[in-house]
Amino acid sequence: MIAVPALSTPAVHLAEAATSTVGNPAINISIFLAFVLVTLVVVIRASKSTATAADYYAGGRSFSGTQNGLAIAGDYLSAASFLGIVGAIALQGYDGFLYSIGFFVAWLVALLLIAEPLRNTGKFTMADVLSFRLRQRPVRVAASISTLAVTFFYLLAQMAGAGALVSLLLGIGSRAGQSLVIVIVGVIMIVYVLVGGMKGTTWVQIIKACLLVSGVAVMTVWILALFGFNFSTMLGAAVETNNNPAMLDPGLKYGVSEISKLDFISLGLALVLGAAGLPHVLMRFYTVPTAKEARKSVVWAITLIGLFYLFTLVLGFGAAALIGADRIKGAPGGVNSAAPLLAYELGGSILMGLIAAVAFATILAVVAGLAITASASFAHDIYTSVIKKGTSDPRQELRVAKTTVVVIGLISVAGGIGAQGQNVAFLVALAFAVAASANLPTILYSLYWKRFTTRGAVLSMYGGLIISVVLIIFSPVMSGSETSMIPTADFAFYPLSNPGIISIPASFLLGFLGSLSERRPEDPRKQSEMEVRSLTGVGAEKAVSH
């Protein structure tokens, strides 16, 4: 028998965690408000140098590799990484750790295949790259629509995470109360983006990345110290607390049937291939002045991201050992409450408030980055390049971009209210699946296949997007089970929870067949120019000075 180490906080806290507010609401909300005020000051200061489209979309390309690496980590380590993964590991053990592995390996795919060629070729958005050697109008419209769709699915996860987190902080158990919290998060996000643009958003992400990695590192060392820095002892305590030896074996979630095994493969495909198609992560590479700085930013990002996902293993099993699955499920916010509850058990209200503020900062920073990406996609790709055919006034383009932010914010609030109660890591996996289906094949074909054509690009993007979204709508995610978004309905005919196993290969196939079937060749000179530029950086966008 392995004894769970005694904690300094009273045992009554656990019962309190399962039924009402965790910790002192005044302390929790004070720390949270302090963080919001500090970051708002940073955003306002950054806004003073945001005057042009390059400033608003790419921060004037004025960030160093180190700064951008921290910001990339801040963008990539979303609420799913912190709240959802820790909860998934605490409840599902070995199978829950798949999210950590998948998200980390996904970053390696983006690094090795996409990051530098994309930065060298593009200007502000993913559509700049995809339309470089193809016909502008159809490709830009398709890329913009797919970007907005991926952004929407990612925003669902962040908003659901915000509702779960603040409901735990304030003891709000009602759906109406959590909905109000989601509305407030949406308003704050809109203010951040409208005021600060990419510069303000980037500084928020840098602050948040430092706080998140530092806070998680402290919690990891603290947990290991409780178990004598013996990882095996901690695993044994997790098994004993939950009376479930299967936590340490594969298959607790994805091994109960043939369908669940296929779901495992589908989820793995989506996680590993999805990051390379996420527009808000790819857009970060445009904020550095040179390809050398882009590579440097990747080194910083991958170091922080790798450390963080190692820490989630300790936090997840630590939560299972010190809190237990039943209490996590019973807390306001459910599975997404594992990390804040763990912080409360370790350090009481102060640590709980700090970690919750960091988690909330995570949500705000990622949501702001997503909103910037969506606004840039619509204003730059559709309004300026398609509607105005490249002749719009930059000031008018900025006004359109900011209007788009408001619209996206309102839509994300509505979606977040509908997605309450879902594991945010699971919701992000859906965004990864849509990104891998709608964007990744076209990006890879554009960069590496000379015979790729406009028809192939349009078929791949629309086909991948439609197939993935339709399969999600008619899957258990939307209806047919108690955990569905619409639990009272049942119109699911696709048995898997993730569409990646079908939608990703279908998108690659559509791009291939569409290109082979098109008789109108693309300009070989543009193809050669793109190849040279993507590999060398000759002609790429430079930093702007003020």
C-alpha cells in the first residue's frame, strides 16, 4: 500500500471543492482582475505604435526571435494544454497523455515542414502563401473561409475553458452564470485586439508564457517533493486513490471497442498534423524581421513547449493522486477543473488564484491571437485582395479588420455558451482536425509540388473543410450521448468523435485529383520564384521601422 502524503491544507477543502467555491472568491477574483489590468496597460502602451496594416497584423515585424519564441509558446499552449490535458490525464491516465504527445509532435511537423518556407513566402496571412503562384481570387476566398472555420472551432475551446475556470473561482454552477462569464471574456478579448493589434497581443502572450511555464514548473516540483521525487510512488498513489490499476495501461478510454480504437487513430492523426495548419500559430512567423530570427524563435518555442508537456504528465497524475477522479468530476467546471483544484490543494487560495489567473491569461492571449488571425484573413484576403482587388485604403482595411474582430467575438461567445461542459482539450482536437483537413494538404502541395493547381487547392480546402465539419455535426460530439453538445437529440450517423481519419486523407486526395484533372497550367515562373523564395528568403517581407 502506498500512502498519499499529507497536505498542509485541511481535508475539508476537498469537500468544498466538490460542491461550491474553491478557496476565497475575493482573493481569486482580485488576482484575476490585477492580471487583466496589468495586461491592459501593456496593450494600451503597445497600441501607441500601431498605425499601419503591418503593425496591426504582424507587429511591424519588430520582435526578436526570443520574444517571438515566447509568444509562439504563449499562443500554442492554450487552455486545452493546461486545463484539458491535466484533466484528461487525471481521469483517463495513459490515454489522456495522448493529448500531450500529440500536441508536442504536431509542433515538430510544423517546424520541419512549414515554418520557415511559410515565413519566407508570405506577407500577413496563410492565403498569401497559397495564392502566390495560383489564381488569387478563388484561392484567397477558400483560404479565408477555412481560416475562419478553424478559428471558430478553436475559439469554442477557449470560451468553454473560460466558463469552467471562472465558475470554479466564483462557485458559479449554473449554466446562466457560466454563460455570463463567457460573455465577459469575449468583451475583454475584443478590447485587447481592437486596442493593441498584434503588438499588444504578442506582449500579452509573452507575459502569459513566462507565467504559465513558471507556475506549472513550481507545481511540478512541489508535487514531486510530496512523493519524495519518486515518480513511481506518485503513479502508485494515483492508482490507489482512484482504485483503478487501468490508469497506467493503454486503453482506458480508447481500448474498450473497435470504434474507440479507430477514434484513437483518428485523434492521433488530427493532433499530429493539425498544428501545421493552424492559421493563428502560422501567423506568428510573420512578426520577425528575418528567417534567422524565425529559426531562433522556433528553438525557444520548442524548448518551452516540450518542457510544458512533460510537466502535464506530473500534474495530471498528481491531480489523480491528491484529488481523485470523483472530486474532479463533481467540481464546477468538471474535468477542466483538475489543474486549479490541484493548485488549491498545494498552496491554498493564493496559489489557486495565481494559477487560475495564469490560466485565464492563457485563454485571453490565445483568443486575442485567434481574433487577430480571423480579422486579418477577412480584411486582407477577402476585402482588400478580392473585393477591392488590391486597391483599398490601408486605413479602411484596418477598420474592416476591427469590425471583423467584433463579429468574430460575438460568434465565439455564442459558440462557447453552447460548448459548456466539454473537455477543452477534446474541443481543440476538433479544431486540429479541421485545420489538418482544410489547410495542411494545400500548404504542403503549394510549397513542395510543382504540378499543384488552383483547382486542386480549391477542391482540397473546400472538400477537407466540408467533410470534417459535416462529420463533426453528425457525430457523437453533437448528439446521441449524455456528453454531446445537444444531449437531448440523436442525429449522429458517424460513429467516431474525431473526423481526421476520413477527412485528412480525403483532402489530400482531392488536391491531387483536382490538380491532375486541370488542363490550365499555372505560371511556371511564379512556381520557380516561390520555390527560391521559400528556401532562401529572397524577397521576403522585412521589418518596418518607426
